[in-house]
Amino acid sequence: MHADKQEVLNRFHAIEGHLDAIREMIEEDRPCLDVLGQTYAGRKTIEKLEAILVEHHFSTCIRESISREREEVVIAELVQLYCLVGGR
């Protein structure tokens, strides 16, 4: 992992904060809409982290494979990424 480590860790800590808040809200029997709002915020934070990681992968790993003319590696990684993000 060569993405900006501090930025990734900051996002990860934010995700942990959302998860802790969700657990506390459930333990406190908070209203469903409040809990759902927190789950939505957590999901958006995860999506931001994923975007950072995907951008980094394209700008470094994929770019390096292209420059080394390793088309089969590029294709395999793109297919794998597609399967991860929604093509399942």
C-alpha cells in the first residue's frame, strides 16, 4: 500500500468512529432513523476510502504495468477490480 498512508488511516479512524457510534446508538435504543443516518454516514466514509485506494491503484500499479507492457496483468487486475466494485 503506497497511497497517502495518513489519509487512509484518517479515513479508517473515521469509519471506526461511525461503527462505534452505531453500536452505542443501538445499545441506547435510539430511534431507527438516527441509527440509519449514522450507517449512511459510515457507508459514505467507506466509499471515500475505496475511492482513494482505487485512484491510487490506477495511478501507480496499473500505470506501471502498462509502461512495462504487461497487458495480461492489467487486464487481470481490471477484471478483479470490476468484480469487487459491482460487476460480481
